[in-house]
Amino acid sequence: MTQQDTIQLGGGELSLWGKIKLTIARRTEGRGVALLAIILTVALLTEPLVFTAYQVTLGRIALIGLVALGLTAVILMGQLDLSVASTLAASGVVLAIIPDLTLGIIAALLTGLLVGAINAFGVAIIGINSFIWTLGMLFFLRGVALVISNEAPVKLTNADAGIAFGQPLIGPITPRILIFILVFIAIQVFVSRVKMGREFYAVGGNPQAAKDAGIPVKRRIFTGFMISGFVSALAGVINTLERTAADPIAGSTVLLASFAAAIIGGNYLKGGRGSIVGTLIGAGALGVLQVTLTLSGVQVPVQQIFIGLVLLLAVTTDPNNLRAVLSSIRSARSSRVKVQKPASEPNKSTAS
Amino acid sequence: MAAVVEAKNITKAFGGVKAVDDVTVSVEAGEIHAVVGENGAGKSTLMRILSGIEFPDSGQVMVEGKEIENSAKDSIDAGISLVHQELSLVPEMTVAENIYLGGFPTSAGFTKRKEMKKFAQETLDEIGVQVDIDERISRLSVALRQFVEIARAIARKPKVLILDEPTASLTPAETDYLLSMLERLAKQGLAIIYISHRIPEVFRLCHNVTILRDGKLVYVSEIKKTTPQEVINQMVGRELKLDLESRRDAKPGDVVLSAVGIKAPGVNDVDLEVRAGEIVGLGGLVGAGRTELIRAIIGADNKTAGNVHITVDGKRQQITSYMSAMRNGVAYVPEERRVDGLAMTMSVTDNVYLPNRKDLAASGVINPAKAAKVAKELADRVGLRPPEIKREAGQYSGGNQQKIVIAKWLHKRPSFVVLDEPTRGVDVGAKAEIHRLVKELADQGTAVLVVSSDLPELLELSDVIHVVRDGKIMGTLDGAKADEKQVMGLAAGEKLVEA
Amino acid sequence: MSKNEPITQINAMAQAPEEQPKQKSRRGVEWFAENGIFVFTAVLILSAAIFVDGFASLQNITDVFHRAAPIGIVAVGMTFVVISGNYLDLSVVAQVATAAVIMIAVSNEYGYFAAVLAAMLAALIYAIVNGVAVGYFKANAVIVTLSTTYVGLGLLRLLSGGSIFFGPPDGALAQFGAGKLGPVPYSALVLVAMTLILAFVLNRTNFGFTVRSFGINERATRLGGTNTGLVIIGAFLVTSLSAMIAGFVLAAFSNTAVSAMSTGYDFQALAAIIVGGTSVFGGKGSVLRTLLGVIFVSVLSNVLVLLNIGFGYQQMALGVLIALAVTVDALARRAGKK
Amino acid sequence: AAEEEAATDTSTDSSSDSDSSADAGDDTLEVYALLPQGNDQPYGTTYLPPMQAKADELGINLTITNSEYDGDKQASECEVAVAAQPDGIILWPALADTIRPCLEAANNAGIPVWITNADVNPEDADLTYGYSGTDSYGQGAASAEMMCELADGAEIGVIQINGLSGNSVATLRGNGFAETIAAECPNVSILAEQPGDWNKDDSQIAASEMLTAVGIENVQGLYAADDTMVAGGIAALEARGENVEDYFITSIGNTFLGNPLVIDGKLDGTVFQSSSWDGENAVTGIYRAITGETSLGRDDDASVLYMPNPKVTIDNATDPEVAPEW
Ligand SMILES: Nc1ncnc2c1ncn2[C@@H]1O[C@H](COP(=O)(O)OP(=O)(O)OP(=O)(O)O)[C@@H](O)[C@H]1O
Ligand SMILES: Nc1ncnc2c1ncn2[C@@H]1O[C@H](COP(=O)(O)OP(=O)(O)OP(=O)(O)O)[C@@H](O)[C@H]1O
Ligand SMILES: [Mg+2]
Ligand SMILES: [Mg+2]
């Protein structure tokens, strides 16, 4: 081994097709895109109304997706936030019980930030698994929402402002959709371009490495949970304004739907892998599916079965897993065709 | 010349055990300083303290005479850069991002990606490593990851570079390259602390050596003034009669394993035979596909083509899956023991019980007394220290963990044992013991297949050596006569000179 | 062999770091971290007995057991899925309701035997679908069981029409549901029996062993010669069978069944498992602890109702309880390390 | 009376004159029914078939949604419905407080909305074409009136089992009961209340615990917001070996579960609620709105169809008019 100037360890140059394949392989959103494409095609064929009434479809996507966007920030760090739905409910009630609208909105959003901080405190400072800590928070906040609302829906003092809020701003774009888009852009830029957000991937992918590299892991966890809490509260505010009342048991379908959106979008629950774009795609797929089913008037139990099957399909078709399953089926099949030749072949040289 | 970095009277205990006990080390600019010691001697802990990751119970770290605060960031800023023993990269981030982890160049909080990539490329060019900087770490080989980790350390423009067993997963060629690189860097005035279990490396590269034993500093010397024998003696605390080089007399019997036409990702049509009582070694560079080959043979990963048969007591069985391999007496000591080999938070007993449970409890109901008895016997047989079978596997040092992995398989009297890098990151004492165990197995008539990147080990153990390159066997050597040059020649793609 | 002797000798003498005996205080703290739930449960029960009127009455003990039984049976079974490192089985909600509806609706028509068979078939299907998706397709358990919940509840509603079913008032099922041994209802005896059986399965059988070792290290378990897919199916099967029995117990207790009757069982069971101290990371935990967690949560709910505290406060208390249980555990562990 | 009215106008060969209908130019009318329950609950299960039958009869094509009492989901379903431009919308509010935006949207799109089962808040009534159904508050009040009669001036204590916390029917019935008791018979005191979540098992435990909490000797009466839950309360008393007939027990529903209890003398009174009436009249109502028989607001005579809510006691429990339906 004489003196070398360089050492080549990786693969060589790639063809164009190789580069394309490489780029695709590096992305995490594949399944979400495929699912969305199928759903869009089916919707286009069976219920074109999904597209003509696109503001409704967008509204549904925003309803499902907003919370999922915040949640993704937490998931990227390998954490979970089960308290999002309760945060949504509690902040909505906070908004409604405060007579002054502006003050109410501020208080509601602060509630979200506070919840996020408490979640992060439990996870980062006390050092508790986020699944458990936020499960506690789920119950606690639901209780808080019930207690401060006196266990009944609270009407907004200024209901007209709420109704005005629900009206389209530009074309069919309602504030909800606009806020959703803005939040998407903000978080997307944050985790892909901003140093702090980019480091979420490091915290999720290898916390020890992140710590060793001088990344303030705890502070990142605080940021992530506060994003999640804030976005959930924002969703609570939007819902309350649009409906002109706050429901203390709101969001019963939000938690699971937002998890489903994040996971269909290719976010890895153990952290470090995934993207905000993926979550958007996941929310899109779910939202279009729901609207299609509602529009075509399918009976609710059948809808449920449908959504369940789609979810099951989405989650069992991770390309890597599928490949592994297929090849083990193949080798299991070949194992049955046993070669029964006795050990009589000559001792041929083991290598040539 | 003044010391660039100085660790003064460092002490650190983990729950009563002193991992580092009043150790003082200092390194000057341009000096390469070796720190050696057995597994668990406290080397890594000391380095983690130096680089601000671990808090010492007492003592201080000085850089250029100034005491530095104990935080990862401060240490990095002060110019201490650590290449971790356990790889410390983020799998889903790109090479460039990993190189700048924690220190992305930014403007107003936004990462400057172009700049980052440019710097990363420059750093890689500087150390002469070619790799796509946009590739994700998870898709790189272990060796490449190691070099990325080194690139990261260097990108921080350190005054002191600490490398904790950087060559453990490198082939000789890569090691060679790394060592010359380090020499070059030292000449440019960098202070280097170098940790390795490979004594020859230390003697080739380093100027001074510090030896730790049980957390205490026991020996400091200029390399020129000591000998490998002396260093090893100091490490183990007494004189070691070197019989690492000893070979056994092989008496191969019938063919036990025969693999024909094996193809799998990274494996390209390989035929292989191993006989009873024979140790077959697989040599080659990292990334040659040896791990893939053996995993395909025993069914741990799926193969795309080929047949594998195992003959035990005259009965010839086809191996189609890992399960069928196990049923036919295959034992597998995997490359990555933390991930594949052990359940770290389970006790030694439980780890030993895992592959033997059908044997020890045919009815499916566990008999704890019997399990403990077997575990105890096996722990004694492999020389586990301390032999506390209720202890969690993760509480043992690397070498002892490896002994547990081997012990798991001994109860069943395997007919065919496969060991992948059995002594990677293992200290000399434990290494010798593992070698003894492997030879003992072969002497008892077991067929053994060993993958090793450690050439002396390969030459010492193997009766036959196959050298693998690009997923193919490039040549076969007689273990008794082969030398390092021949193996390396084949591995690197040179023609086999008839021995 | 003689040539090996020198090395053996050397190694026998080379010192490995022997761990020193732990200090007493540290032991104490660790003991507390491990066994805090026992202490907390005892303290809660004792203080409730002293300070809450009526708590210690026989009737109230029966009520606590009634509270604990169905959710407890679900929880001890679900412990297997949690220990295997798969978070939880959300589909228990659908499974409990399915079993209850089948038990009453089918037994009204075709008798108990047919009902039990049908329910077992349903449990088996749940276990296989959940288990195959998680075990072989390596899909995330939360989402898999979420989707089987959707499908399962959808099917149940489609087939049952969402109607409320009730059994004959003096049928065997109703009698079992109202039956007691002293103050202990039969359903609680079922819970205890299930706990003992499942504790045995988890701790003393090879199946239970592989569930635990899978939860700690999947790959090492596979390389130890385990069909890990079957282990996961097994863990889900235990959960499904428990959910089925919980459905029976619930049906017997109320002698009615409707598809919405087990809402919330998913997270309530998980809460009990967590309060008991089983780790959602897998590997660590026990069925007995889950039983304690269930008792703790049930006693707490009972006490709050006895004090006529509103539902909102009850939910808050459950949240605080979970946080407290894990915080104490974490702090004790940290103290133990120092 | 309402049923007869609806039955009279079954001839529907003429197309709808609704200007907003985009896709219903011919025989069938498109109607969205936004419900908060369906085949997941006993009431919904028995509500749907008569509704469907009535729709078939009137040539209406129903698209039914179920928001599972999630106000946000219903709001979104309302948006979908408005976007589909049907001839009419039947709305059973999941949460009365949150449906005003839905009503406004439908109004702006020129789609008539008929409210069923649970009425909107008074200030929102102007945005609807009418209401058919019962009065949840009134049902609670009716149950309370029976309790007052039973107590007959005596000082008694009762325990109260409510529906699911936060649910608006639960809140209305609970308030109806409690406020009527307070107003009409202050001699009856409510000693404790807990939710029974519309379930028999949950209410049985809650009832039993309340009995322990307040001391069973202080309790002479029991009220539950529906028959399923009262069955749980009765079971709790029976499990203690109490003679249920000694207690004053009232509830709401007159269901398959509750009616036999009345006949047995265990349940002293319940309030009949007919799911078939409810389902049928929802369709009848929207049909009237679509055909212009009623217009926006509640001014027309035909714009409010109140479900008869007869009190059911042992005296009339076997009458065919109050035969249980769900
Ligand atoms: N985080 C920790 N908690 C408890 N004990 C620890 C911890 N880290 C290290 N130890 C213990 O401290 C001792 C020194 O470990 P260290 O990793 O520093 O050894 P080493 O010399 O680097 O060994 P090796 O050659 O195997 O890398 C060992 O006994 C080890 O078990
Ligand atoms: N950047 C990469 N992208 C894709 N595949 C890679 C990459 N680097 C390595 N590989 C694959 O991984 C294999 C390397 O595995 P590994 O390093 O375990 O080989 P090995 O010969 O078993 O080495 P050793 O056992 O000495 O570590 C190669 O065969 C190659 O196919
Ligand atoms: Mg080390
Ligand atoms: Mg390898």
C-alpha cells in the first residue's frame, strides 16, 4: 500500500436514470404520493364534485392537516404528542369564555404554547417518554376543557365576528385555508432551511450524536412541542371562530386523523426521517378520500370500513417492508421444493 | 513546547465504579499520543470528558493553559474534536449536514446550504475521501461513515483531534491511509490523541503512549523507549505470554457446509465448503460483501439464487431459511453485537436462554433453575468476568459482551459456527480467549467460518482463507502458509502470486 | 488443550471491573422506583378508607371491582402488545364491543356455545390481521390497529345495525354478571384469574419470553431462532382474547350490548398499564403491575365519584396521576444513578 | 296529526321548483341529511329506516352523513353538502351552538334547511325552514314533573344520572330535569349527579357509587336521562338487594329496555320518544320546505312539528300508541 492521495469508498458515477432513482430513493413521501394519486383518480372518475367544489375539499384537508403539521415537527424528533386534540378543545374553550375576541385569541394561543412547554418540560427536563407524558396531558386538558366550560359548549360572545371569519377571503380561500397554507410554508421552511429546524432531524435521528455535536437537544424539544401546541391551539381557535362556539369535547376525530396523515406521508415515528411535505400529502389523501365518500353518500359504517382499509393498505406498503415480505415469501416457497439429491457430488474446489 | 491540551487529575465514577481515577494526560502540538488499555479501562470515558460530553467528578481540562467549561459546545469551540468510538452520525442526514452537525453555517438562522456543501467538499478533499456529499449516512458503508466522522472532526478546525478506535471497522488499506493522513495532520501542528487496541498501529504512528488500567494511569512512555511486549504487559497488569501467534493442527473431516452458486445483494455467485474441524477464514476489505455472503448462506438474509446444504451425522439437509439453519446446528455470531447479538437490558441468563429455549424447555414452560445452571456453565466456559449471570448484558464491557454472544451458541454443540468480526473492538486479553474458544470448537469437530478484517487474526485462526472482493471469492490460500501480503494482494485486486 | 492454559490463567487474573456493592440509600431509591406503584396503591387505598365515607363498605368494594374488571381484563392482555414494543392495540375498542354484541345477539338465537365460537373467530381474525400487518409487514402498530378499529366498528355497525341487544333477565349470562363471591363479583375473579394466567404466560413460557425479548431487541430475537412474526401475532392474540373476555364480562354485567359500549377503552387501558409501570418502549413491565395500575385508577375514579367530583376533574386527576407516576419513577431512577 | 299531513302529499311527480337544484331537474329530489348519529346508536338505528322509507315514498334521494357528535366534522359535512347543491338539507345539530355558519352558508346558496330531533338556538331559527322533533329540555322537565307527582310533597332525595359529558342532549335533559325540580317541587333535592355516558354498565357503577356517597338511606328517588341508563340505576339498586318498587324512578325514552321496566313496576315513569316519528317527519319537513309549503323562518303553521311526548307510566305502558320503537 503505497501513499495514496485519495481513497474511494462509495459507488462511482451514476447515469441519469441512476440519479433519478437515487433521488426518489432518498425521499420519504413515495407511498403518500401513490395513495394520493390513486384517490385523486378514483375521485375524478366517481365524484368530480370533489374538484369543482375544491374549496370544500381544501377546507377538509386544512381541518385534518393543520394539527398534523405541528405534530410532524414533534414526530421528526422521535417524539409523540397525544395531547393535540385536547389542546385544540381546551384552547377553543379558553377563547370562548373570554368576552374580548382579540384577548381570547391571544389567550388561546398562549394556552397552546404553555401546553407545549409543559409537554416539553416533562419530556426534556424530567426525561419521560413523550407517548406517556402527553397521554397524561390528553386526559388532563380534556378535564380542563370540561371544567372551565362547565361541561357544555360555550358560545362565542362575538358570534358575528366568527361568522365573518368563516367567509372566503380571496376567491374560495377562507382564512382557515390561508392559515393552513401559511403554517405549512412556515414549518416547511423551518425544518428544511432554518438551522434550528433542520436540527430536529438530528435530534430524532441520533439524539446522542446531536448532543455530542453541541446541539441543545432540550431546547429543540421545547421548540418542537411548542410548535405542536401552538398549531393545535391555532386549530382550536379557527374551529371555534368558524363554528361560533367552543366544544369542550371537540377534536375526537382529530388526534387519530392527524397521526394517520403524518404516517401516510412517510414520517417515521421513531424520528429523524420524514417531511412536512409528506404530511401535507397524507392530509390531502385523507381529506379527498373523506370528502369523496361523504359526497357520494356512502353509509357511515361503510365509509369507516373504507377509510380503515385504505389506512391499512398505506401502512403495510412501506416499500422496504414490502420488498422484504415478498422475498421471504419467495424463499419460503422455494424451500418447499427441496432438492433431494444425495451428497454424492465430487468435492469440487471451493473457489476458483 | 507547551501542552495544547491537558487533562488534570480527572476522576469519574459511574455508580460506585471509578471509570476514570485521577488521570492526568497532556499532549503537545504535533504530537500523536496513544492511549491504550483493556476494554473498560476508561479510555472512552476520559475522552468524553475531554470533549465536554461527560462531566468529571473532579479534575479539569485545559486548552492552551485556559480551563474550559464542561460542555460539548465549549469544547468544540476551544478546539477539541472527538471522533467517537460508537459512530455518532445522524443516519437520515446528508454527508455534508453531518459534517457540519451543530455548526451549520447560517445567516439569520437560515442554513447556507451552498456554503456548507462547499466547505464539506473541501474538507473531504483535504482528507482525500471521495463520497457524494448529498448522500444520506444511512446509505453508506461502515467504513465511509467512519471517514465522514473523521471529516467532521477535522472540519471543526481543531487544535486537538481525538480518535477513539477509528480503525476498528477499517481494512488494512483504509487503516494505512488513515494513519498516513494523521501523520500529515500532526506535521501541520495538530495534537492528536489516538486510541486503539491494535498495538502495531500505535507503534507505527504514535510518539507517546499512556496506558490505563481499571481507570488508573499505570504507564506513560515515549514509544521509542518501550516495546509492544511491555505495553501489552502493562495493559493486562502482568506479563503476558504471547501465544496469539500459535496455530493449531487442523484435522478436517467430512464436508459439513456446502454452498453452491450463492447470489444475493452484494454477493456474486459464490461456492463455499467448510469441513468438520476446519476453520475457514474469509478475508477482504470492508464492503467486499463478506457479511452479506455469510448471512445469505445461513438464511439470515434472503438470497436470490444458490443452494446451501449442511451435513450432520451423515444427514444432508437443505438450508432454506434461518430457522432451518438453526435447526441444523448453525450458530451465528453477528458483526454488530449491540444490534444483532444481544438484548442489552436482558440478563446474561436470558440472553443465553434465547436460542436454547426449545432445548431447555420442550414443553414451552421455562424452568428458571435449569436456565440459570446452563447459563452459569456457559459463562464459566467462556470466562465471563464478572461471572454474574443475573447482570444485564449491557453492563459488561465489549469483550465480555462478545463472550456472551458466543456462549449462547455453545450449549447446543453447533455443527457449524459462523463468526463475523469476532474480536472487533475487543481487548487483547479477551481476544486471546475468544481465539481459544474458536480453536477449541474446531478441535471438537465443529466446522467454523470466520470473517475477519484483522489480518493476524485471520492468519492465526484459519486453515483455509478465501479472499473476497466485490462479492466474489478472488482466491483461496492455505492458512498455514499464507501471509498478509498475499491476502491483501487478492483483496485489493492484484494477481495471486503462486505460493 | 494444554497449550491454552497460560491464557486462561492470565485472564483469570486480569481484573475486570468488579462492581462494588451498591450503597444502601441508592438501593432504596431504586427499590422505590421499581415498586412505587405498590406503595402508592396501598397509600391511596388506606387514605381513602380513612377519609372517604363509605369507601370501605362491602358494597363499594364491589363497585370498585366492577369498575376494574372489564378494563382490567383488556389491560392485562394489552400488556403483551405493549411489552412487545408496539405501543398499544387501539382496536380493543372494536373488539370488546364486537364480543359483547356477539355474546348477546348470537346467544339469544343460537345459544352460548355458538356465541363463544363466533366471538373467538372474531378475536382470531383481529389478531391475525393486526399481527400480520405489524409482525410481517413491519407496519406501525398504532396505525394498523387504528385502521382495524375503523374497519371493525364499521362492520359491527353494519351487521348489528347499531341496535341495543339485551339478554333474558334471568339468563345464565345475566346471573353470572350479577354473581358475587362475598363482595367480589365474578367478573373480578375473572380478572384475577386472567392476571395469574397471563403473568405465568409472560414470565414462565417460551412464548412470553420471546415477547419480552422481542420488545428489547427484535433482531437479536430473530437471530436467536424465533419466528418474530408469530410472536407478534401471539401478542395480539393474547390481547384479542382478553378483549373478547372483557366483552363477555361487560355483556354479562349490563346484560345489554351495543356497538358504542367500549368507547375509550384503548387509552384507559393504556393509562392503567403505564401507571403500573410498564414501559411503552417495550421489554420492561409485567402483568401484575398492570393489575395494580388498574386497581389504582379504579380506586381513584371511585373515590372521586364518592366525593361527588365532576367528570372534568376526574379526567384532570387521571392526567395528573399518569404524570405523577412517571415523574416519580424518573426522578427516583435519576437519584439512583447518582 | 303531523303524520297524517305528511301522508296526504305523497304524489310527487312534479319536479322541484327549487332554483338552486343543479342536478335534480327530474323526478328525484336530492337531500342531504346531516346527522350526528346513525347506525352506531340504537336511536339512530331505528330513526334511519322510517326516514329512508319516507324519502322513497316522496321520491327523495337521501345522502346521509354521521358526524358522531363531532361539531367540526358536521360543519365540514355541511360545507360538502352545500357544495353539492342539493334541493334541501336535513340537519340534526351535533352541537346547537355551532351550526349557525352552516345555516348561513346553506341560506346563501339558497338551499332550504330543515332541523330535526334537536332544535337550534332561538336566534338561529330564522335561518331554518322549520323543525320537527322533540324538545330535549322539555323531556327532562316532563320526567321531573313525574318525579314531583311521585314525591307528592314529601321531602325526598334523588340521584341524577346524566348522559355523556359535554353532549348537548345530555346537558338539555339534565337542565330540564334539575330546573323543573327546583321550580316545581323544592321538596325534592338532588343529592348527587354523575354522567352515565348513555351506557347501562357505566350508569350502574356511577349510580351505585352515588348511593354509597350520599348514603342509600337518604335516597328515595332516581332519575336517568334515558331508559338504558335508568336500567343501570335499577340494576344498581337491585344489586344491593333493595326493593326497587320502594323508589321513585323516572327517565326518558320508553325504549325496548325501558317499557318492560315500566310494566314490571320498576320504572315509575318515562317519556315516550318515537324514533320513527322523528325520522319520518324530518323528511316530511324538508319536503314541505322544498315544495314551498313552508318558507324561511318559523312563521308558518307547518314550520314546527313537535313530537308528542306522552308520559308513560304503568297505567298506559301497554297502549299501542306508546309501543316502544328502539
Ligand atoms: N454511561 C455509563 N454508565 C455506567 N457505566 C459506564 C458508563 N460508561 C462507561 N461505563 C463504565 O466505565 C468503565 C469504562 O468504560 P469505557 O467505555 O471508558 O472503557 P474503554 O476503555 O473505552 O473500553 P473499550 O476498549 O471497550 O472501548 C466500564 O466499566 C464501563 O462499564
Ligand atoms: N454507499 C453505499 N450504497 C449502497 N450500498 C452500499 C454502500 N456502501 C456499501 N454498500 C453495500 O454494503 C456492502 C458492505 O457491507 P459490509 O461493509 O458489511 O461488507 P463486509 O465485506 O462484510 O465487510 P466487513 O464485514 O469487513 O465489515 C457492500 O457489499 C455494498 O453492496
Ligand atoms: Mg471505548
Ligand atoms: Mg461485514
